[in-house]
Amino acid sequence: MVTLYDVARQAGVSIATVSRVLHGQESVRETTSARVRAAIEELGYVPDGAAQSLARNRKDVIGLVCVEHTGLNPNQYDIESMSLLFYDEVMRGAEALIRDRHWSLLITYLREDELLATYSQDELDGGALRPEREEEPVLPRLLTLSGKVDGLLIGEGVVPTTALARLARRLPVVVVAGDPALRGIDVVAADNWSGAYALVSHLVVDHRRRRLFHVDGPETAPDAKTRRLATQAVIDEHPGTQLVGACSGRFSVRSGEAAAEQMLADFGGPGGDLPDAIICANDQMAIGVLRTLTKHSIRVPDDIALIGFDDIYPATLCDPPLTTVNQPIRSIGERSCERLIERIAHPTLRPAVELLPTELVIRTSCGCPPGTVIRKPVETVAPAPSPCPPKQQIPVARQSPVR
């Protein structure tokens, strides 16, 4: 193996000079630098990344911790899981930012069922981490990963806040698509509240849909929670609008299909008194709902209006195409990584929550005429404090339909 000493000997310079050339320092004459680069090329020298990292006290590696949503059966694996599609875009955004810096991205997946089995509901809701749980498998795995990177991007909000706080004491951490209510740690997410509020308002105000059914996302997903609350706010603001049912899914097409089958069973089948609109927490579940309704000869939007969220490409291929909200997933990955690099360079930065704007995408599934394609930037809408408890609330299903 060619070493730094071999390059120095070949070029007739000291190893310190070779090191300065490798790090692009301007204190080396151009003729000397050219001689060193020629020796490197001739000998085929590859710098030792580990040694360079040790010398600079930096690894030039960002860690990305993704959450893989799973079904009720822990051995099930859904290749079109939203966790895969979402994080593919997040990775592309992060990679685009660090590529020119010659940094690397280290990726790991945590299974949602592992996390749920590890922590109690109180802990998932932000309670104290019990001492006997500190050696459970998930947290040590993250602590081990933290020793291999300069900072961590952690997806969604399944990792308990106590574990996040412990990680943040060791190295810079940014939560991707996390809960905006999270305090003390940087969060970058889409403005889910404003997007969902605009989308459901379009359904209720413009199309006068009053009997709504909600297909929620995973209980542990902050995005799903925020969209659910925004939907509830629209219902509360429009008298006569009511939630006639709800079901929880897993952000996948198959769970959307199962949710629609459950809805039909609850309302007496295709000939029953069905809702006049179905609100889905993401596009993939909306596609699943559409498949089931089509199978039972229920027309969308004539019989039931349907909306999703995310604006993934397959939403344009449906018949009818989905009305939805575009969230800038790749930009979320890029901005999260940018914020993490800022924190690596300046560890004393005050933690901040950054919500990226969304876009209302109106097509046909909501009841607009065939061929409609309208894209509207969504204005930021702050959640209004409620003076009294709402009369009805979208329930959170503790169990999701079997996929």
C-alpha cells in the first residue's frame, strides 16, 4: 500500500508539504504542489480517510436515521412503504447538499415495531425514560452510530424525546419531519397544518361535502397527527360538517385498501349510507381507497370525493387523478442537512423549528371537472386556540387494519 511517506519521497518534499497539498492549503508553491500531485497520480496514492478524520477531529460523515413503518405482523415487509418513498427523496436532498463538500451519508433504518416494543406509551408521548430501559436495543444502537458521524438526521418522531435529548448532548441532531412542538432540538418539516387545512377547506367549502370519513396515518407519525388536527379544525369551524367515521392506516396502498373495506363494512356495504368524502393522510392510502371503491363500483368523485397528501407521481396516474397537497420532501432533506452542517460548525446555535411551505394541488378526485390541474401556494395558517373542547374529535385508532 502506497503511503504518505512514499509520496513525499517521490516528490522530494516533506510529509507536511504533502499534507498541505492534500488539504488545499495555499502556503505551498504551485511548482511544488504540481510535483506532489504528479507523484500522487503516478503512485496511485489514496489518502487514509480515518487518519485525516483523526487529524481534523472530524469525519465528514452525516448519519441519517430512517423509520420503517411496519404492519401488524412484524415479519411483513411492504416494498412500497411510505417510509421508503419518503426517505428516498430525503436522501436525495441531503446527498445533493453534501456532494460538493465530499462528505458521505451513512444510512440506517429503525423498524417502528422495534421502537414501539422498546418504549411505553408514556415514554413515546415524552415522559421520563426509566433507568432500566436505558440499555434497550434501540438507544445503544443510536449511541453507537453517533460515534461514527459528525451529526445525525433523525426521521419523524418515533424516537422518544428523552433519547433525542441524550443524543443531542453527544453530537448535533436535526429531526426530519418531526413534531413542531418538539423543544430543544432542531426540527425541519413541511407546514402540514396549513396544507391540510387548505385541502380540507377546499373539500368542505368549495364542494360542500359534509359527511367526512378520515383514513389516518400511523399513530407515531407527527405528520399524520398534525394533518388530523387540521382536519378537525375545519370540521369544528363549519356547522353541519361531521365526522362519520375514521380508521388508521400505515401510509401504504394496502392499508388504504383495508381501510376502505372496513368503511364499507361499517356502513352496510356499497348500497349503504356512505360518507360523501374520504380524507386520507397520504396519497398512497388514497390510491388504496380508490382501488377498493372502484372494485365495488363506487364512483369517485360522483358518489364519494377523495383527497390525499404528498403529491407523489402515481397520484397523477389515478383515474380520477388525486387532489392533494405537495410537500417539498427533497427540500426537507436538503434543508435538514444544511441546518445540521450549520450546527456542526456552530454548536451553540439556538434550536429552531423550520416549516417549509406546501402547495395545494387540485385535480378531479375532489369533485372538480375532469382535466382540472390547479396548483396554489398555501398561505401559512396558525392553529387557532380553542376556547372549549370540540364537540367531536377524530379518534386515533390504536390498531391499524391488517394489510
